[in-house]
Amino acid sequence: MDNGVSAGSTASTSTLGYMALGLTLLAFGIGNTGIIAGVTVANSVSLATFIGGLALFVLGILEYRGGNGFNGTAFAGIGAFWFTWANGADGKVSADAAGMFLVLFAMLALSLTVAAAGGLFGQGVYGLFTLSLLLLAIGTFAESDMLGKVGGWVAALSGLLAWYGATAALASWPMAFGKRSSGAVAAS
């Protein structure tokens, strides 16, 4: 079976994974910014549980199966982050525990930034994600709403970049995730 065209191929699961990551980061980030009246970070818990947590974790396993260790690690690791975050959100854990949790997952995001296979574009997504987690952690420890809002904006920007990368891959635009060149034609 040709891995490039089979159901569950690396390309299709990667695209879906970056779309899920992007949408979850957008919802999480926008919730932290408070830019939309009545929308808080707690409103993103369902999305974080099922799209960010469960779907990304499953997509990570499929990426491993398809031979893409980086995306397998990224999606399964970030899926674990979202699922755990959603289960501890909304005051279910202390502020110090929440801050430590954000620092620990910032370490995962930093590892992904350094190892990003998508070059500067992929490093941008994971680098912004790392920065957002650090800002949110510091804001949590310092009880600073302003740092939380800045962290939310950075998370939303990271989500927008991931969403754009997935959209670019779907539309076969030149700046897509993966190693596809602008002149390559995808097999159908």
C-alpha cells in the first residue's frame, strides 16, 4: 500500500493535526485575551478535551504508525497537554499547580520548537506556543491578568499560524507544513 495515498497517510493526518492544533490554540488564546465579551478560557474546555486532547492524541498515534516520529510526538504530547489542561481547568487545581503544569508543557513545546521539521514555519508555531505557555505560567504564578492576556494573544497567533499551515496544505499553497515543494503535485 502506498503510504502517500492511503487512508490515514502522514499527509492527511498531519494536516488534520495542525488544523486541530490551530483551532484549539485559537479558542484557548482568544479565551485568555478577553477580547470577546462573555468568552473566557473556561469556554474552550470542551474543545480542548475532544479536539485538542483526544483527536490530537489519536492523530499522534496515527503519525507514529505512518512513520512520522516528530508529528507523532508533537500531536500525542500536545494532545496529552490539552486533555490534562481541560480536566484541571476552571479552578480544579491550585494556581501554583497550574503554573507548574504550564512550565512543564512549555518544556515539551520548546523541544518541539528546536526539532521542528517544517523549518522556520513549524518552528514559528511551536516557538509561539512555547512563549504563550511561559507567559501564562508566569502570569499564573504572579497573579497577573495582563501577562495572561499577552499569553493569550501569543497562543492565538500560534493557533492562527498552525491553522494557516493546515489550510495551505489543503489548498496546495507553497507555504505548507511538511517537505512538499511548491512545484510538487500531490497524488490523488
